[in-house]
Amino acid sequence: QVHLVESGGGLVQPGGSLRLSCAVSGSYFSGAAMGWYRQAPGKQRDLVATVTGGGSTNYADSVKGRFTISRDNAKNTVYLQMNSLKPEDTAVYYCNYKRLAVNSWGQGTQVTVSS
């Protein structure tokens, strides 16, 4: 069974930066597609960024140029570097693992952007 643990969330001022991490255990990591999603209160969960096993990335338009997704296959970890944060980036951020029939989620980490 895949187990995902996110970390790195917190409170940051507008214009600041945070780096989220998601450690994966219990399954084959390097061939999996990994993603970050976010859900603000009262809204649906939306895609933020994804990275394939081959390293191809995809970003939501709202975060392009500000966020960077990366993965370290030796550490079974995926990262989300978030720069130039805005109040509208406030949400719970979830890590996602997809491989074959497996689609698993972490428990989420809160990111709050406020002065």
C-alpha cells in the first residue's frame, strides 16, 4: 500500500516562498506520476503541478513561473517549490501518486499566505 506524507506547509507573507515535500513509501516510485493539488475552503480540489516518471512537468496557469515541481527518485520524494506566493495560493496542498491502477493521496498540508 502506498503511503504519502507531506510536509513544509505553514504561514508565509505575500511574496514569500515555501517548499513542500512529499515522501512516498510502500510502492514503486520512479515510474509513478506524481502531482500536487490544492483545495481552498468551499472549493474543489485543483491541479497545481505534475511530474511524470520521465521528468516531464505540467503546471496550472495560475502558478506557471512561480512554482516548480521536482522529484528525487533516490529519496522517493517529490517537491513543490513555491515562490512569489499570493493570498489566493492559500489552501490545503495534497500530494498524489498515480501508477497503473493505483491512485493515492497524502493527508495534506496547509499553506496560508497572509500579512
